[in-house]
Amino acid sequence: MGAVCPSTAVSTAISFAIFHTFPVLTGVFYSFTNYNLLRNLRSPAKITFFQNYVKLLKDPYFQQSIWNTVKFTIFAVIFEMLIGF
């Protein structure tokens, strides 16, 4: 295998930063605000800190979806283990 061209490594790092890291960091920032894209874009988002997460954890639909995911994972792993033997 040959050496990696420096320009390839740099372009890969830039692409990764633009298409992965920036959106993730932006999403994390917006999760701590009351930002709403459907609202007037001229009004600034206000920092809410962990209120969004508290609201999410208290939501019965979210709790039910977590429970459904746990059940599905347990049954899928057991079923796949039985098929694997």
C-alpha cells in the first residue's frame, strides 16, 4: 500500500468537518434552546438549558417508545441467539 497523499487527507478532514461535525455540534447547540424553524426566523432562539430534555423524559410517548425499543432489542437478541445455534 502506498502513502496517503496529504491533500487527500486534508480534503477528507475538511469534508468530515463540514458534513458531520458541524451538523452534530449545531444540533447539540439547538437542543439547549427553544429554536423552532417554523417560527419567525428573525426572533432569536433563547437558551433553555436542560428544559427540553426534562420535557422529553416526562413525555409518555417517549417513555413508551423507549420501552418498546428495550423489549424489541431483548427479543431480537434472544431470537437471533436461538437461530445462531
